[in-house]
Amino acid sequence: MRSLLLVLVLAGIASCTKYSRALPPGIDKDLPPFDIQLLDTTVKLNTAKIPKGKPVVLFFFGPDCPYCQSLTREITKRMDELKDVRFYMATMADFKEIQMYDTLFKLDKYKNVTIGKDMKGFFFTYYKAPGFPYLVIYDKKKEFKQIVIGGVSVDSLKKVINS
């Protein structure tokens, strides 16, 4: 009984901490093409059109996720340090929630941040994202670097981007 309790406690602690993992099986090293429906609800951005030359962070989020909100708040506060990183924020929430999130964090004032809807559930099917925040980091050649799941600091994110 004690060992079962210990296993459950350790599993609970592990599920609430940040961790990174290598490229999962079945995922190509190059940034895959998929569509993000932008806030105007008519324009779709295909990731194949993202130019090379700057690191890319795909940020799968939930508008009501406190860890996502905390990370977004920290990113926007320290955007001067991240101005050379392209952030593509995607969610499956409805457009009203996405627009509220965009307004709350004033994301439209950052030229390196794009926010929209993952209309086809790409993150869940391709990356096997178990939840959010779920960040997939690509280098300036659009080649996979790392996946970060859960709450993460900007300092940790910068280390991955700059490694």
C-alpha cells in the first residue's frame, strides 16, 4: 500500500513539473506544413511559408490555462530579449476566446507573434501533445531543436533557443 501511494505521489509531482523530450518517433526534423487560422477568421497561415533565418517557437496553448497565461505574460514582458524569435501561438479554442487572449496580452503589438486557431487539431495528432503549454522549438533553419511541455521560464526557453 505504501509503495502504491509513493508511486502515485511521484507520478503527480512528475506531471506538474516541466520537462523536455527528444524528437518523438514519426516526427520529421523539419518544420511540418500546417495551417493556423488567423484572428480575422479568413486568412490561413501555412507554416511552410515561415521564412528561415530566425528561430521558431510553436506555442500550443489554452486561453484558460494558468501556465500558458504566465508564460505569455513573461514572454511579453521580456520581448526585447526575444525580438528575434518568431512565436506562432495556436489553440483549438473558439475565436472569441482567442481574441480575448490576444487583447489581454496585447499580442497584436508584437510583430514576431502570430496567434490563431489550430482548426484540424494538428498539435494533438502530429506532435501527440498531451496538453498545454506545449512548445516546439525550431532553429533558424526550421529544423527541430526541442519540445518543452508544461510551465517553463523565459530563461529556460532562451537556453533552448540559443543552444
